[in-house]
Amino acid sequence: MEDLSFLIVIFTALATPLLLAKFHISNLPTAVAEILVGIILGKSLLNIIHVNSTLNQLSSLGVIILLFLSGMEIDFTLFKPQVGKDKQFWTPLKIASSSFIIIVVLATGLAYILKLLGLFTELPLAAIIFATIALGIVIAALKEQELLSKPLGQTLLLIAALGEVIPLTALTIYASLHSAHAERVWLIALIFLAAIFLLTRSRRIYHFFEAIDKSTTQLDIRLAFFLIIALVSIAEGVGAENILGAFLAGIVMKLLRPKEETQNKLTSLGYGFFIPIFFIMTGVKLNIRALFADPQALTLIPVFLLGFMLAKLPIYWILRRRFKNSNAWAGTFLSTTTITIVLPALQVGRNLKVITEAQSGAFTLAAIIVCVLFPVLFNKFHQPEPEDLKKTKVNFIGANLITVPIAQQLIKGWYDVTLFTDREDNYRTYNSEANIVFLDNLTQAALIEHQVFDTDVIVMAYADHERNYELSQWALDENVPRIIARFETKNVANDQYDRLTEQGVEVFNTFEANISMLRSMIEAPATFKIITDTDSGLFEVTVNNRRFTGLEIKNLPFINDITIARIYRNHEFFAPHGDTELQQGDHLIFTGNKTIIRNIRQQLEIEN
């Protein structure tokens, strides 16, 4: 019977996303659907799946890996202010911190009101429960919406992380203070010290792993599981919850800056097997039938449900300072979801005999309702922010016969193009043809003031190579991702050309470019026609969207509209096949109609 229950759970994990796709159910996150299916197949309704030791262990491992991956998803670079914007002070970290402080205050106030009304007398436990957020549900919803690398996604991730880790730590302290070993509560700090120790000791080891790793050893994955087991074991040893150790292990792994494929492999392992078992078993273990049979529980359900909602409602006004109205509501709804910490908190309360079965059941069902309803509302209300649809920004320094036609062509694709010039006659000549900004001078200070270096690609296009060299040095100082410089001379007495190439600047020469084009016309006329054709073209895009990582080329949604000639990966070109799997950072060189390039670039190059 145990084997049959295990088989049903695995089949359910496979079938649930297929059914969602079959019936076009897009507003319901997969994680929530798995909980609902677990409720249907568990003791609440059909009672087909029975809890056993194997499923319990796999479910526990699933939540551990879920929290580990949650820690790995935090992007610490988004904590910095966005310079030059009026919203620069509202970073994801500040919004999340402010939001959670208000959540704690309101949760405590609501707990106090319940105590005054005699509905729930254990104030600390009620405050902990009202302050919790289901990080697993939040991260699953954000991943499906491809928001984890966006400011909104990172903000909600941090709010949820605080809403899981802090209540979890508080619950551990609460349980310790009510146990026979209250004097050992200070030992919880050891897990944070252990995380810092492992981080400092693992940096050099991890870089050594990169040099000797091979497919049969997978040292990065072994290190990840070592961190998980080490910190989980320490957490359990000091009386803390194991998921606190797992979350800290994920943060440690993230700070080691692993390769993108390392995170992809861990994500595939987690969401492909262990994590769905956790969500399904969460639903299986609930007994909603018994809850509805208790009149007192039915009376308390709307009270606790209102408490969950009111504790998170003020998040809206904080999110509204940074994001559009619909997304502020969407973030508030998603932050209201809670169940992961509620269940162990109620178990602690029952063990300490400070909570009745009716109260426990009411809290459980209220948590299920918000867990099912509010992620759906999140998907309904969420709309892409303008920054989510950000085009590749290209700045030209120099407006002339070379740059203006190029700018006119680029804006037809997924590019935001601006030209800067200090020559008034050129500005008057071309300003009606392209987006051109006139500058009185091209000093470094003036360029910084006008945010010329705040771009993805910068092109130094003056005919004067000395000037382009100086401009390139300033761009290097400002860490512009790609720098292209025009260099019309190769004087052997002048090493500036070689110095630029050594510094990573991409140098072009119009004379050599013309020779190459003429040679292409003679040697490869068909290829030249592709490049110059007004309908078709030769394009290059970079795979930034994680949704396409690990996807075989033959399964690309637009593969029938393009022909991929080469992939540039790890500084090498190779010819792909239909079963070639894409990796993060791949450069695809392909031919296709120019009308579809905007859509393809948007899909592949948007970071997720």
C-alpha cells in the first residue's frame, strides 16, 4: 500500500501541470494546484493517498530543497538604489523591511484584539501565525510569472523570506522558552555563525572545484548538498527548525556565485521531483472534513481569515510607492498567502496545550483559503512594469552618415537608441531623422551628468580615433557592459588600437568593413543578400531568460520561423542540432524575417 501511495503521488506530480495546460488554467499556480489535488486525494475527500514514512521523508526533503532554492534566488545586486530615478530610495530591501515591520506590528495588534475578545488567548503564537508568509507558494508563483530577477519579484521574494524566516526563528524561540531547556535558546545564534563560517571557508574551495569539475563528479551539486545537510543538521542540533538552516544554506550558495547551470541543475532536481511531493503531501495531510464537522471551528474561520488579510493589507501602500497600482494589489495578495509555518506553529501550540483543536482547525482552513485564493488574484492583477519590458539600450557618441542609418534600423528591433553629439551642424541636419541629443561639450563630467554611460551598449563613432580612444577609457571607468569604438588608423607607432582590444573594447574600421562587405558580395552573394535584405536578415540574440535554459532547440516556440546557424558559447562557436540544449548566456546566430526579431529578442533576452 505504501508503494501504491508513492506511485500515485509521483503520477499526480506529473499529471497536475499537464492538466493545467490541457484546460488552459493559467491563473492558478502549479504549487497551489498540487495542494488542491492533494486535498482531493487525501483524507479530506477520496482518501486514496495514505501518509507513510517514505512520503514523509520525501516531503521533508522537498521543503528543505524549496527553502534552499529560495535562498539562492535572492539577487543581492537589486538592493542598491537606482541612481537617477525618483524612486531610488525604494529599493527591494527597503520596501521589504518596511512592509514586514508593519506586518509584525499589525499581527501583534490583531493577536491582542483576539485575546481581549477571548477568541485566542496565546498572544505570541497568534502574532507569529498572522505574520507568516508562504515563501514556497510565493516563489513558485513568481517563477511561473518570470519575475524573480525583476524588482517586483525580488521585493515580494524578500517580503516572503522575512515572513518565513523571522516567524520561524520566533517560533523556535517561543517553543524553547516553553520547554524544559529554555536556557539553551541562545544556541540558535550558532546556525547563523555556522553559515558565515561555511561561506568564508567555501569561497576558495568552490573556485578550485570549478577548475577540476567534470560531468561524472558534479562537485558543485555535491557542495550544495553538503551545505544543506550541514546547516540543517546544525539547526536541528540547536533546536531550530531545519528549514531555517536550508534557507541559510541557499544564501551561502548564492554568495559563492555559482555558474548558471549549477542553479539550473538544482532547480530541475527540486522542482522536478522533491518539491511537488511536498506540496501534494501538504494537501494530503489536511483533514477538511473534520474541520467542517466542528461548529466552533466554522465560527472562528472567518475571524482568522480576516486576520490574515488585515495583517498584510498595508503592504499595498508601501508597494504603491514603487510599483503601479495593479501590481501593488497583486503583491499584497501574494504576500497574504500562508501555510508553511502555520502548520508547525499549530503543532507547537497543540504540544504545549495552549491551543484547542477547534482553533487549530480554524487557523488551518483559513490558511488554506488564502493559499488557494490569493495567488489566483495575484496572477489576475499582475501586469508587466515598464522596466520588465526594457529594450536593449544603445547610445552612440557621434551623429553622422554612419550612425544615423544604423540607428534608424536598430529602432525597428528591440533597441532603445540615442545619439549624442557636440556638433551643432550635425544636430540640425539629423535631429529629424533619429533621437539625437545635443551636448555643449563631451567632457567626462558632462557625459556622466547626461547618463550617456547608463546603457547596455555604447558606440564611439567619431572619425577622430584619438577622441574615440579617450571616450572608450571613460566608458571603461563607468563599467559599460559593451563598448564599440571606431578606429580608422593602425599606426604602428600608436598602440591605442591594441590596447583597446586588450581592454575588451570591440574595435571597427570602416575601410576594413567595406572590404569585408565587398569580399562577401564576391565569395558568398547569398549570405550577403541575407545581411542586406530588407525582409530577412542575419541576427544575434543572447539567451538571458531562464525559461529557455535546458530547452532543446527543436522545441523553441519560434523555431519554424528561423534557421540557427551557430551558437557562441564559452568563447567558441559550434553548429547546433535539434537536440542541442540551450544554456544561459548562449549567443544564437540565426537568419529569419525581420518582422519577428522583436518578438524573439523580447522572449530570449528578458532576464528571468
